[in-house]
Amino acid sequence: MEAVWIICGIAVLLLLIELLAPTGGLLAVLGALGLAAAGVVAINEHTDTSEAIGAALIAAGVISLVASVVIARKVVAAHRDEPVRTGWEELVGRDAVVRESLNPVGQIWIEGALWKARADGNGTIGEGNRVKIESVDGLTLVVSPLGGSGVGERGE
């Protein structure tokens, strides 16, 4: 019965290390398989309590394996999404409202702040029109007009 507890201890240790180390679920899978293996070893010992302990360890191993696979898939999927963008990076592709006519430079209102902006092209974009942020040049946002912009919109 000592072998069962040693295998079980190593399996639990692997599961705990998985919580602290970014291994992508590898240690959790090994720990879950270790619990199931400890259950098989316990069942083969033929003592009074070995069948109950073995069944419980196998069930714990299967539950741990399923949980670790589901959680690992969610973690991997979360890391495959778009990278985190902050500051001016998150503004690219967003809509804004012109506050000071862009001829070709003026100001736009987005996310509760005024930004210096430049019209992408030679045209003038009047105050109140909606624009799309195309790129960033230093601290100036390069914008293009959105089709169907309503003049006089304030976007507050």
C-alpha cells in the first residue's frame, strides 16, 4: 500500500506544480494519469480497502484529466486571440468625431479625449463628421472620412 501513496503523492505534487508553472497542462495530465495509475496499483493489492481507494483514485484521475484538458484548451485559445493593445494602438480602426475641421490637420474626439488628427488625402473633413482612424504618425492620428457621416454629430 506504500507504493500507492508514493505514486499518489507524486501525482498530487505534479498537479500542484502545474498551478505555478506555465507548462500548458503537461504536468496536470501526468498528475491525473498518476492518480489513475495509483488507483490501478491499489486495486491490484487485494486488501480490505484497496478496491474503494483504487476506485476513488481512478475517479479522481479521470476527473482531473478531463478538467485539465478543458482548462488547457481554454488557456491556449485565450492566448491565440489578438494581442493586448493599449494607448494609441487600440485607437487604430475605431471611429471618432471631428471637433476641429481637418484641413488637413485638426482635432478629433475619441474615448473622452481630444487628439490631433490629419486627414488621409487632400480633402477637408468638416466639424461634426465621423472618421475612422487608419494609423498613427507620432502623436497625430491619420483618419479617413466614414461614408454617411452626419454633420453636426458630437459623439459625446
